[in-house]
Amino acid sequence: MITKNAPELGLVNGATGTIKSFHNDGRWTLSLDSPSTKNSHQVTLPESFKHFDHAYSLTTFKSQGRTFDSAYVFINPMMANREWTYVAASRTRYRTSLYVPVDELDHAQTEELPHQESTVSGELTPLQKLARGVARSQIKSTTLDYEFDLEQDRPIPTPTAAVSRHKIVQQAHALQIQCKAMCAHLIQSIKEKILESELHR
């Protein structure tokens, strides 16, 4: 696995491949799993190139955008979430095996799914605990996740949820209306202050 971008060679950080041959002058040839940025499946590297490591295991971040025939995934219940689990579990064509330290499941942060009944954690099976643990989302909020209270002059967070494109358009339109109202309110305040200052002259 390449561990540093090398644009002059067409290599990006995270690229993987198989060493095919070594040359007498110290160079070595790498057969890439995916085409390089120069659209080549093979690259010859100089002896001085040291930015590589074994690729027998990858982080989920490194595996994004890649597809494997099968994968063995280690899940840390303390760190796993809905988005991480989706990436980890959708990298393979045929088989994904999950490995979880069961004794840590009770300490993981969980999220009650809408269709689940509230249950005491100790009564759950390890699989149910895992499902609740990876159900929590860490999607970052955007301006579309807030409404603006003109009276309090502050944003009000609204529940974050996966929304359709139509819903996003509706929220954007509502935000546009709120922005116009805020601008009108600000302009009116400025006009009143100008008028007040002129009256006191």
C-alpha cells in the first residue's frame, strides 16, 4: 500500500498493488489494483521510494471507494456508528465477516431505533446490542438542520434525519424566506435608527 501521494508517478495515498519484479538497478515494478492517475495499471518505482507498507489490513477510511471479493472487519463498539458501518459492510462482492469484542458492547453508546421497543441493555443479545450501537449516526449538521427564531435572534436546531432531495429543496426555500425576513427586519431597524437620529438633530 502506498502511504504518500506521489503525483510524478501517478500514485495516491492508499493505492494498493502487488510487487511483480525487482530490477538490477534497485527499481521495482508494482502492479496496481486500480489504475493510477496516469491511467496505468503498472508502475516502476525508484529504489529511493520508501512510502509503502503491507496492505494485509486497511482502515475503513482507506477502503472507501474500493471493492473486494471478501473482507474481515473488526468493529470497535466504542467507535462504530451508522456511517462507518455502512462503509465497512459494503466493500465486498460476496462475503463480509464481522468480528466484535462482545465484552465491550455494554459500554458502547447506543441509539434507540424508531421501530425498537425500549429494552434494558442487560436483556439484549450481543447481536441486538451491536445493532443498537451501530445505529447511532454521526452525520454533521448543516444550515438546513436549523430554523431561525427572529424574536430570540438565534438558530434553533431541528432533528437531523436523512431527507430526500425534495425535502432539501423545501428546506432551502424556507431558509431563503427566513433570510429575506431577517434582512427586511435589519433594514427596518436601520431606517428607524436613522429617522430617530434625524429627529434629535
